[in-house]
Amino acid sequence: MARKKENAVVLSQEKIAEDIYSMWIKTDAAGEAKPGQFISMYTNDGSKLLPRPISICEIDKAGGSLRVVYRVTGKNTGTEQFSQMKAGDIIPVIGPLGNGFPYERAEGKRAFLMGGGIGVPPILELAKQMNCEKKQIIMGYRNEETFLKDEFEQNGEVYISTEDGSAGTKGNVMDAIQENGLAADVIYACGPTPMLRAIKEYAEANHIECYISLEERMACGIGACLACVCQTKEKDHHSNVNNKRICKDGPVFLSTEVEI
Amino acid sequence: MDMRVNIAGVEWKNPVTVASGTFGSGAEFADFVDLNRLGAVTTKGVANVPWSGNPTPRVAETYGGMMNAVGLQNPGIDVFCERDIPFLRQYDTKIIVNVCGKSEADYCEVVERLADEDVDMLEINISCPNVKEGGIAFGQDTKAAETITKAVRKYAAQPVIMKLSPNVTSIAEMAKAVEAGGADAVSLINTITGMKIDIHRKSFLLANRTGGVSGPAIHPIAVRMVYEAANAVKVPVIGMGGIASAEDAIEMILAGASAVSVGTANFYNPTVTMEIMDGIEAYMKEQGFETVSDMVGIVR
């Protein structure tokens, strides 16, 4: 016992692309945070009670702060309320939550770090902390608004795909791998389910160790409500059925252990 | 001042427990809540065999609350007895095991199995709106509710709490029916069946189409039903439904609840039960109540 919902403080807020915002917050969660983990963010609006699980984009342990980069999902949404917050505002959070990426598995290997859409942000802290022989960062965007690209470039070789072909390879991250003739021994990925499904298939066909970060609607974020389950190949020890909890057992899973 | 309450012969150290399904088996909240402080821990519903639950999405946010159709995913009674009961027994709190089933035989099997286990009370879930068979089928008909209560009572070694659904015409009649069947206590309300549609995707938000609405938005409905049930039966009523603060809990007690369960609020404020216990105590001090039972049902 000791954990609780915490009143974090907004340090800065910036719009970095259409509907995409970057926020730094001062929070105790920074102390233990790892790449690939997330925080539950809460609105200050009593009509919107559930947490918004948002992945951690950057960790500043010394400064006790975290960066989240998130998408505003529509009008009158909780994420829209987050986007209107200013430095000094209070934002309730719980975190860090989830397991995070096992980045030590990449040591001495050629790695793919792959992000798509709002799955791009958690890859930044991963890229910063990972030590590997070849760090190939492959990011998929909708259009030329390639947010965080400059920051990725300081941390590895960057390859871009865009749906409309306005930057990098036209198509998706798998097209970028093919066009650039890239290869890897280990893969880390976060993004929409169709993208993760394609990466999982590619990894399994080529016998590559692959870690994917999943998302699902959550009510608690701490493993109690059983809302955010994913299907597993083997029976899970906690649920005693073929379900794992994305918030607690994930969000990062070995691709071979889950069915998506 | 005395926070203790006696529910069907079982003494709780205070009137606060948690609503089944919102607190796992307790272990999930051990980082947030001192489980020793709770009057009782009510566990996630357990069946005779493991249940996989419903497809996702299983939850959606609603105005001032949420909707769920988890579908009673549970590891089955064997794992529950091996793992969850010993875990909870480390703490100085009462254990209420919530039991779910698809048929009378399912319920009885679990209840019989628990007769030899070190647990304090049983709560029989005849009110889950999210499973097709069983559950709610027993909870919307007075005869069926009385029959299932009688059946489980035969096998039960611990006091039996029947958990009632709000999705009925008369909660008073349902409470009377289970009392007639031998229930030692009743708990209410379970969630209210609802539906939410995504207008952009033009589809249901929950994979199950319908789900149970819970949270602060349903609290006044729960207070009204607790009031009606408490005035209809002699057995104790455990009140729940949208309790998110000490004030909400006190309201429920004044309406007739002998104890309260905190549910959905645990999800978005994991330490809320401790705030509620402190708040009830402060209210009793301020208002000069010596015991919790002095407050029960005094608003008439």
C-alpha cells in the first residue's frame, strides 16, 4: 500500500501536429517510469470519470517529469480537455502502469523500432534508452505532419512512411522496410491493430523476436476491471482462461503469445 | 463511537465493502488500499468453471459513469480457492464471495464447494445483465428468485446475500421473494442495462451491444431502490450503486442500508474506500451518532 492517484502539474503544452499535442507534466511517476509504460490521465470533469491511458513519450528522471504526446480524439472528449490545459494546471494521474518494452533484449542486435500514428510517441523514449548494434526507427504517418521525426533522428536511422506519400515511402511501415531493404533480429512496435497484425505476421514468418504494444478501452488501468483483455495462445495464469490484461500484463507482449 | 456493523450474524469492523467485480479479488488493489481497513472484501464473481467473458470492447464511458459488459470473466472456483482465499485471509477483513452461474446446479456446486472454505459470507449474483443465461434470468422473476435462493440456502454454510437487479418492476417484491426463499441479506443495486452507439462508426460501443450502467449517475436510482427494499424486508440491506464519496454512502445508510459497497469509484479513484470510511466516521462524530445502526433508515 502506498500508491494513489496523484495531482500532477502541467509544465508545458504544445500542439505539434493536427490534433496531436505534447505535454510535459511534473509527476512522481517519472521516478520509476520505463519506455513502453503508460499513465492513466484523468480530466477534472465529473462527467468524464474514466482514465485515458496515455503512453509515455519521454522520461526526465532528474527533473521528475514525463512527456506525453497524445491525440485529441474529437469534440468534447477528455483528450480535448487535456489539450486545453496550461502550465500550472493540475492533472490527476496514476502511473507508471504496465510492463514496458524489454529493450535490453536488443543488445548487440539489429533492431526495428516501429510506430504508427499515435503509436509513434512511446517509441521515442525506447529509442533513447536502447543500446543495440543497429537502431532502425521506422515511423508511419498519415501525411507530411511527421511529428517527433527530428527527435528520432538524434537517436538512430529513421525511415518514414506516409499514407498519402507526401513524405518517405508511400504506404505503411512494412512498405518502408521493403523499399529500404531493412532487416532486424528483434522488433519493437506500437500502433494500430492492422499494423501490429502485419508486423506480427512478418516477424513470425521470418522467426524474429517481436514485441508489440497493444491498446484497449480501460476502466481501471490497474488490472482489476478485466475490461482491456487480449486473447492469448496459452492459458494465462491470472485469468485461468486465454485472456491477458493489457493494462497489467502488457501493454507490451511477445507477438507469439497473443492473438490479434 | 462504534463503526462495527452486524450483517446477518457476521460482524464487520465498519460498514464499507466493495462491489463485486470492481476490486478483483483484493490483490489487485493491495498497492492502493490497506485491505485490513475494509469492513469486508467482496470478490469478483466466481463460477464452477473458468469463464472467458465477453469480447472487447467491454467498457464505455457514459455521462458521470460507465457501462460494462465484461461478462463475468473468472478463473473458476478451483483457482479461486487455491489462490484468492489464502491471499485475502492474510488480512483482517471479512471475505464475501460473489457466486455466479448459468444454472441452479452451477450456483449450488460453487456454494457447496465453499461450505468447507474459510470465507465469511456468500453473495449470489442473480442480477448480471451481461450473460445470456443464468444471472439475470433468476433475478427478474420473483418465483425464480425465490427458488434459486432456497436451492443455494440448502448447500450454504455461510450467510447468503442475494444481489438484486434494478432492472425489475418492483424491487420491493424481489427483495421479499428472496427473503421468503431464506436470504440472510440482500444487496442492491447491480448495474442498470444500457446501450451506447458510436454515431461515427454507426455501431454499438460495446461488443455485447448492451451493458450495465454504473457510477455516480445512477446513485439516486440506487438510493430510491435501497429505500424501497429496506422498507419491504426485515433482513439487512447492503446498499450500492454509484457511491463515490462518504456523503453518497451516508445517504444510502440513511435510506436504509446497513452497510454499503463502493463499486465503480474504485476504478477511477483506487483509494476512495479509505476516504469514505474516514468520511463516515467524521460525519458520525459531528452528528453525534454512537453506532452505525443508529443511522440506518432514519429518513422515512
